[in-house]
Amino acid sequence: MTTANTTGARDHARAQAAAAADFGPELPADVDSTNITVAQRIPAGGYANVVLARGTRVRLSDPDGGACAHVLLLRAESPWERLNVADTVKVPWQAYLGVGHPLLSDQGRVLATVLTDTSGSHDTLCGPSPAARQGLRMAGVKQGLEPRDIGPTVSFFRGVRVETDGALTITGGTGGAGAAVELLVHLPVTLLVANAEHPLDPTPVTPLDLVAWSAPADLALSPNSDPEYLRAVENTEQDWHARTLEARA
């Protein structure tokens, strides 16, 4: 196929688009396709940026067993409020991400909660690698953000543990091909994701799937009964309803 003229270039571009569509993410079988708002396969070294409504359920999956999802969340309408990794570890008294773990903002509010996890290999301690930070910066630019807006992140599918002497070590493995994590969004957020190697694990990454769908009823779920989590959720709900009333006034 020639690209020496506009007709050939057009046909070439359309053929590539059709081929790309064949390699999109696998959609959850139990989710109505009309509710899906995002469906994207992020290649190795790629990134994504999406704005998600409150009550959105997000599925990050590792189809080939080698992805590493560096994730940053910022409140959509006021991006100065963003993921605070220190509080995400400190408030729940737990450094290792798993079901029921909140991703907290610097205002003590829940931006998202981990609802399901079939990987168990995640990291809150190391932050993004240089390649991941560059990807996050590129993703952020498309949302009007600047490099200074890209702070510490959490990483899914590459696990890190703290040894008794304080050393950080990779646990080995990502959870295997098909592993997935699902998050529930509690406040409107801008989600930035970079699929790049981990700072402690230079193993080349494989594609990452991102699917999101509307699931407002899931906000009534209680995946965590710890008092610290419940207070953070209460703080979140009070702020959300106060802003809603203010907007109606």
C-alpha cells in the first residue's frame, strides 16, 4: 500500500486503525457494554489519561503477565487535591495494597478504593521509574497539567516488600497473565496511567488494559470496615454533598 499520495495515506491510516481495534482490551462479560466509558489497551511504554465520574468502576488488567501500571489520581475539578501516597499507607496502617485499601488524597478523602485484586503484586513505596514519570508527564499535559503536578504514584502488578533490615525487594512475578485490579472512584478524578518498568525491576513490560464503566450503585458497597476507612469515606461524602448543594444554590 502506497503512501505517496493522500488517497494511499488515508487508506494506510484506516488499515492501521482497523488493526488496532482488533487488539483492544477484553471487556468484562458481566458489564453492560452501554455502561462502558473507557476501553483502552496501553502498549508497553504507553500512557493514558481519562477523566472519570464519581461512581465509576475501573479495571486494570495484565493480559500477558508483564504490565506495570503506575497510577496517579487528581481530583478533576480541583487538581491541587491529588493522591497522597504517604497517607494512603499511613491512615490504613498498611503499606501493601489489597482489597478494601483506599487511595487517599492530601485532604483525607477517598479518591478510589480497591474492590478486587487477583494479582497481589503492587507497590506504594518506590514511586515511578524515569520512563514512567515521563509517560505520566505526557499524559498530564493533555489534561492541562504541568510536570510539577506529577507526584508520587502507586504501581500495580509489580510487588515490593520491606525486609527486616529495611531493604526494598521485588517480590517476583506480577500475579500472572490475566491478573486484574478493580477500583471504585469516589470523587470525580483525572486518572493518569503509565505502563513502564518499575524502578527496582527493569524487566520489559507488556500491554496493560484499562476499562471503566458507570457503577454508581457500588458506592453503597462496604469493602472495608476499619474505622480509619469509614472516617475517610464519611469525610468524602460530606464534602461531595456540600459541593453538590452549593452548586444547586
